[in-house]
Amino acid sequence: MAPNIATNTSVSLDELLEFVRPRHRAILLTRRTDGSPQGSPLTCGVDDSGRIVVSTYPERAKTRNARRDEQVSLIVLSDDWNGPWVQIDGTAEVLDTPDSVEPLVEYYRNIAGEHPDWDEYREAMIKQGKSIIRITPERWGPVATGASRRGSLRRSRAPVRRRGRAGRRRSGPPGGPAVGGQPRSTIASMPAIKVSRAKVKSRSLISSTVSPPRASMRSADWWTASPTSGASVTALMAWRK
């Protein structure tokens, strides 16, 4: 599938509002008292006057910040993470109950349609003490899309981390590195093997039974094996120091 190319599309105010109306996921950026940004994920809509509107509560940080400093920014996102988005800078106005009730009715209607009982909705807004933030767009960036191949994001598999006897960690693909043409996952399923006392290239081997080679052992110089009776094979192994 061909990759999507990043785009930046300049839009007019009317085109901006048409872009925002069907999109309700946004991040509101306000300023704290020390000037640092406060980011708030929220649901937004567009009222009949072309303002971006947000339902909130008086005690929320974004509400206090917007009341103190009316210069705010809003990043409107698409439902699809790879979809287009836009940043809007503007002036915020905070309304509390009872002044917020009718704007909240308009906010709900423009996002979700008609409520089954508007009197009940108005009563609930007053009881909850809901506020509304209205943002008048003053400046906005282009509608942007990122460069990505749709469906190409895959969750990468983290390398397997193994702990040896001495507490050392080693990483690698599942099953460990191949030994003698066989992956460790295959060797791990082999029966116990008998290591005979011998010398290979002046290196002494200790006779012992291993099932399977421990992760603390280092990669083998070579591995040869031949089947014998029962569930064991005779192997000669030489390990790097």
C-alpha cells in the first residue's frame, strides 16, 4: 500500500469551522499562573455563532486558567489517530450558571442532536453547576496530516531477556542464538545430554549432564552430536572464555 504523504492545507474561517464541526476530540491548552502550559483532553463543539465551545466545571484547572488568561489554544483531532488535525488560537470566555444553561443546550444539540427532555437537561446543568468555555478563533494553522503508511504500525516484540546463574542478563530473539545450526528453542526440547571428558584444542571439558545448556554459557565455538542409546547423545563442546 502506498504511503500517505504529509500535507498542510490552509483554510479560511468557514472551512475551518466545517472541519471542526464533525470532530469532537480536542486538547485545550491554557496557561498556569507560572506561565507553563496546562493540557486538557476534552469534547468540543461549534456553536451557532462559530465559536468553539467546551463544557466544564468552575473548579477545573482549565476553567480557572481561562478565566485568568483568556488567550488559549485548542488542538482538534480526528477520530482516526492518523487523520487530519488543526491548532486554533483564540480568546476564551467562561460562563457559569445560570448564564451557561442555554449555551449548554446549544452545545449538546450541535454535538448529539435533540435531547429527549430539555427541561430535565437544564435542571441537571443547574444542579451540577456546569460552566461553558467559548473560544473565538483568531488564528489557526493549516489542517495537517502526518506521513505514515496506514496499517503499518506494528507492536514490536521486545527482545527476550534471560538471567544467568551469576545474575547477568543477555538479550536476543526468542529461543536464543542458534548453536550448531539449531536454535536454542530446539535444543531446549532435546533430552538430557552426556558430555564426555575430553580435550578439544587443548581445552578440558568436565563430564557433566546438562539439560539444556544454561543461558549463562557463552555461544559455542562448535557443536557436534551423534545419537546413542536411550534418551541421550554424546556431544563435544568448546566454550569461549
